[in-house]
Amino acid sequence: MAKVVSAERAVAQIKDESIVGIGGFLGIGSAEELFLALEKRFLEQGRPRNLTLVHTGGVGDGASRGKNVLAHEGLIKRLIGGHFARVPKLGAMVEEELIECYNIPQGILSHLYRESAAGRPRLISKVGLNTFVDPDIEGARVNGISREVMVEKVSFDGEEYLAYKVPKVNAALLRGTSADALGNISLEHEPLTLEGISIASAARNNGGIVIVQVEKLVHEGSIAPQAVGIPHIMVDYVVVAQDKERHHRQNYGTYFDPRFTRRDIVSENLFAFAEPMGVRKVIARRAAMCMRPEFKTVNFGIGIPEAVCSVLQEEGLGDSYTPIIESGVIGGMALGDMNFGASISPDAIIDQTYMFDFIDGGGLDISFLGLAQCDPQGNINVSRFGKKVAGCGGFIDITQNVDHIVFCGTFTAGGFKAGIEDGKLRIIREGKIKKFVSSLQQITFSGKMARAAKKHITFVTERAVLELGDEGLTVTELAPGADLERDVLGQMEFPPLVRGDLKPMPEAVFRDPPMGLKIT
């Protein structure tokens, strides 16, 4: 096994100015020992310098693990990523303008690796038009020192597209489960397969280096050809994790759970959990009413959208659709928090690249997503607030390629508190932060494009339901117990339209028993 070396020896081959493709999604696929070895080498030897890091989902725990250990001035020159909330130490460097940063949609990034492998100079897509990614707006630049042109506008057959510059990835830090004597890598314990083969192929074809951290070594021939996730011809070095419990976990919340990668393990009452009665459940219940029989592939975002899935299960409708996660999971029970990205008993796990092919081509029927800020045109910001850069993740890819979207969230934020009493909403303390604002710092979702495409856009809150139409936002339903002037219009920075026959939100949403929901 000539390719098997220590982490220190492997990362010593990474050169100054390298463009490094990072595999991982939170803690899934995160090559922790390679990151630590790279940090150690830089602190001791001052090398390598001025690296560009490319990642799709933020590889970190929101504190100090994952890519956070690489947050050193001089080590990193540039970030190209989809999401940054889980790498706050690098995010702080971006905010202080110590490093350049470009926020590219997650699905586009997953495809850019493939384009880099094939030697193509640009990726052409409509994803990102009329958002902050558009060169007519911000061009994906996150701070003042980020001046490179990463996105250009082009036209084909009379239609506008975005042309994304393809980074020439020439180093790869990846993770797998097993490595055989040739250097073939399998992924049997990985909750996601992500885009490891695309990153490895790009680094190999661009004359660079591919390093893979694994859990164990196996004999040649032990890995079936169909089970090879990264073939040996793309692998330069294999590093066996020395501290598996800390540095080779399935995700930050779990060291190892076989149900993340298998469906043949019986889990008692897998979906037998109920969201407790409260504001989250009210929003989730009303959002669940947006389901239709024809909606078979469904995407749920994090936060309140997760509760929509719980409500559908409680109503006995869990078998009527198949949930998907943009990271590559089909079916099963999606997990949140430090296990986000993984599912228990999934039907299938495919590469993230192919999942976004499916999404971009219109494979999703409906998506339930979070609600942060919305302006009079129905534009939404979920990616930047003040200096804090959260990043768009897969939000842009999903919202621009699905016809039915339900944005779910409380009407205000910042200390908001409400109760449900006798089938009515009672606002105990109003939030200090308005979500429906006159202007946005950043556009992550284009209401203009959604209206032009005749998408069905619904905003569900605890006190009102709004819809996006040709003339803008319209209040269509009001919660029992809520006052239209005081609790809705008075908590918005702009006057919406109000439907003439304003309806009450269904009373069953505010009662404890299951609603007896039927998808019709």
C-alpha cells in the first residue's frame, strides 16, 4: 500500500497558491485530520500560503471544527463557497476583509467541479439571475477586496444566462471509508457521497494532488468495482484516521449510526414523533395544507419546514410523497442540527451533483423553505444580514427551479412570543425585528423572476398567509385572534394588498387534535 502515508507527509505536498477542493457537508465527509495537519504545517513552517478553498456546503460545526482550523491569515487567500454559517472563523476573516470571498449557489459549485475536471472554461446556467450573484447586482462578491470576475452575463437564442468561471482545482482534500491496496476508495459508511469523484478528477486532470482520509485499509479486491467511489487512478495519497471517534465521525452529532447508510435495519416508530402544539406547529400545519396529490418529490429546508414533515406524518400522509435533500439523500427521515444532511433509512443516496441535475431540470414538485426577509416585490434575503455572511447554500438553485414554493416563518423575529389558546392566536410579545421590509440588503430569491415564470409562491406565518401575484404581495388569510391593522399591516414596512374576501386561517390549525388533513 505505497500510497498510504501520514497526514503530515500528505499535506506537505500542497503547494502555495493551490486551489483546494474541499469535500464535505457540515461534518459529513469532513477530512478533519487533514485539516489539522495542514494547520500544523502552516503554523510551524509558514507553508503553504495563499490557498483558495472551494466548498459547496459549509464544512464545519459552527464553532471550531472542520475548515475553521484553517482560519489563519497567510494560509488562506480566497474562499469560494455556497454556505458560510458553519465556518464562522473563516467568516470573520471575510468580514474583516483579510481574505477574498465569493458566494456561489451550492448546486452550481457542485457542477463547477465537474466542469473543472473536463477542462471547460465556463458553466452556463440561469441559476442566479436577478439575485446578488448576477453581475448586474453584486456578481457573487462578498466583500470589498473580492474583485475577480467570477460571473458574466451571456445570451443564447434571445435569453439571458450566467456564465460562471470554472476554478482550476489542483488539490483535493477528501474522505472515504475504506481504501484497498491500489488506492480505490469506498464510501460505505458515508451518509453522503457528495462530489468526491468530481473533485478528485479535477485535481488529477489539472496536474494537482488528491489526498483521501479513510477509516480503514482493506485487501485488494475487497471493494467491489461498483462500490468504488473514487478510483485509484485519481488518488495520490491515502491517510488512515488515527482518532476516528473525533476526526472521522459520520457527522458532528453522531460518530456512527448504521441507519444513516442502510435501509434494512428496522427502526421502531421511526416517524412516530409529533411537533408540540405552538407557533411552529401552527405554521407547519397551514403550510402542509399546500400539498397536492400531484406533489410526489418534496424538499424541506431546515427550521420550521422540518416541522411540516412532522405534521404530514402525524396526519398519516407520510407515504404520499418522497422527501429529498439537495445534498443527495432520497427518502428516509431527514435529520437536523449537528446531523443535518443525513437521513435515517434513506431510499437512496446519490452524488450531490446529480441531485442538482434533477433539481435544475424541474424534478422537484414543491419546496418548503424558511422565511427571513421579504420586500414589496416578493424578493427574499436569507444570505446576508449586516456584516454577517450566511451564504445562499442551495436556496437559489431550488427556488429558481421549482414551481411551487411555501416560505414558512414567524411574522417577526427578535424576542417574538405567542401562545395558542382556545383555537386562537395570542401574541404575548411582539418581535423587535420586522421580516417584511421596504428594502433588502441582498436578494437571494427574485420575486420578479418568480412572477414572470408564473410560480406559485405562498408565505405562511402564524398570523397570516400571503401570496405573491402579478401586483405584489397579497394578504389572503388572517389567524383567529389576530388583528389585521395591528398585528399584520402594523408590523410591515410597506402596505401589501389585502384580498377583498379575506379568509380566516382554518381553525383546525389552532386546535390540538390532528386535523384529519386530506391531500386533494
